[in-house]
Amino acid sequence: MVSAVFHPPFEGSTSASANPANKSVAGTADSARQTAAAILPARRLARDWSDLMLKVIPPAAGLGLLLGIWALVSITTKGNIPSPWDTLQQAVAVFSDPFYQKGPNDQGVGWNVLSSLKRVALGFGLAALIGIPLGFMIGRFTFLSRMFNPLISLLRPVSPLAWLPIGLLVFKGANPAAIWTIFICSIWPMIINTAVGVQRVPTDYMNVARVLNLSEWKIISKILFPAVLPYMLTGVRLAVGTAWLVIVAAEMLTGGVGIGFWIWDEWNNLNVKNIIVAIFVIGGVGLVLEFALIKLATAFTFEEVKS
């Protein structure tokens, strides 16, 4: 009697190791993945480095151009305009003690900047409290729009400094007159941009509000305000920029403590180095204000806000 011998099937007979061709394909795929894994970080690093260069080189080139022209002008005027190096040394001396006090009209640059910012904050805050609600009403109601548009068109082109004598006459003081000047130059951008934003709200939104019989407060808070916010923030940015420009000129005329008065006082002392330092201080503070408002606008809008 012949017994049958059972031979179990060879394990893994269908695996890649049993087939040389499959083994070769698998090895090629693994090699390709390893090569890609090695190439991708290098490409990413090169791209990041290229982006960094595009962000660094153009501003550095612009700054170098400014310094070159500045140095050339200094040489041409035979030192009447201080050189960049002399101005840098003076800036180090100025900022070594920016908050000194030697009298009511002899204070460090830090106190002067803070005084100017305080006036800007007060004037701008009052303009925002009045201008933004007024812009909502002008944009919301046709009667008010037709009523105020001629007045805004008449008064907006007037130079802010033309309002300064009116402030001195009414308020009998330099400080409130400067705040009044900031107020009158800051209010127009906020009124106009807010009103334009309200008028550009899609009609469908307002139709839905009528169908739902929403109250005026609900319409303003739930529909108008979110839609108008980008326009309103644009008006705020324009108003702050204008206010910071105007306060320097206003303080030159009214005197007291402030960055504008500091520039005028240094001119009377023929200290041109401090005047140039003050110019860069004014530009730096304006840049910080602009950057802060851009970040604020970006945080409250879905679209990217560009300077």
C-alpha cells in the first residue's frame, strides 16, 4: 500500500522575493522614494532662502541708495547737511537719555514723542466717536447723504492748519487748539469711508432684513457693521496717518512740548543733526502706527490688507 505524501505549498510563493522581477521593481521604488525624500528638503531650503533674499535685498538696496545720496549731498554742501555717520553718532547721544527733564521746554525726545502721541490719540479718538456713527447715518439714509455731501465736499479740501487759528480763537490755548486740528483733519476719512462702505452693502442683505422685519439696531449690528468694517478700518488708517502728519506742523506753530516743537527749537539752535534725527523718529513712529493698523485690519477682515 502506497501512502500519499502531503507536501504543503511553498510559503510566500507569490511574494516579491519569489519573483526577481518584482524584487527589482520594489527596490527601484524604494530608491526613488529615498531620492525624493533627499531632494524635497533641499528644494524647500532653496525656496525659503530665495524668498528670504527677496525680502532682504530690495529693502537693503533702497536703504543703501538713501545713504549714498545722503552722503553725496553732505559732501556737496560741504558739511552743512550732516553725514549719515555724524547723524548716527548724534542719534546715539540723543537716545542715550531720551526721558531727561531740565525744564518745561527742555525735555528728551521720548517725552516729546509721547506728548505728540497723546494729542493725536485725543483728537483722533474724538473724531472716531463722531465720524464713524455719522458715516453710518450718512450711508444709511439718503436724506442725510444729500444733506451732508455738499458740506463735506466744501470743508474736506481745506488745509488742516487753516483750522488752527479757529482753534486758538475758540479754545484760548495751544494744546486744545492742536487737538482740535487733529480732530478736524481726522474726521473726514472716517466719515467718507464708512459712508461708502454702507452704501456698497449688497441690496440682497437689506432685502433679507426687510423680510425678517429686523430692527434698525439689528440691521446695523448684524448686517452693516460686519460688511462695513474693512472700509471703516481703511478710513481709520488714513485718519491716523493724516493726524500724525498734521501734529508736527501744528506743534511748530503752537509751541510747547512735542516732536514738532522740538524740531523748531533745534532749528532755532541751528542743530541740524537733531532735526534729521527727529525726521527719522517721526517716520519710525508713523511706520509703527501703520503696521499696527494693518495687523488690526488683517485680523478683522478675510481679505489680505495691503499697505
